[in-house]
Amino acid sequence: MMVCRNPELARRRAHKREDLLLATERDLATIRDRVQRARAPLQGKAEIGLKVGEVLHRHKMAKHFDLTIGDASFSFR
């Protein structure tokens, strides 16, 4: 078996991965803000989890984030 390393392909994949990570982080921050807002906050583990699941499914970046979901809280790293 022969394996070739293509530096151009590696550069494009790294760039795409960074773009996806930034987009996921931006969307998760929006959900966090919705949970923390004073007027009509997003509440309940199920509702918060559904919104977070939509974002993670859209970008396929779940393995890169550590999530904490509570009844009235949401955080990520």
C-alpha cells in the first residue's frame, strides 16, 4: 500500500475545518445568549438540547466541543 501526502489538500481541509469550527462556535454562542437573556429565555434541557443538536448536526463538529446543558443554563468550550 502506498500513501501520498498532498500538502494542498491538507491546507484546504485545515481551512475548511477552521471555518466549520468558527461557524459552530458562533451558532452555539447565539443559543447561549438565548438561554441567558432576560426576556423569553430558552429553557429546559430538552428545548436547549434540540437547538444545540440542530447546530451540531448541521456542522458535524460535535467532537470538538464540551457541552454543559442545564434546565436554565448552557455553556460550551
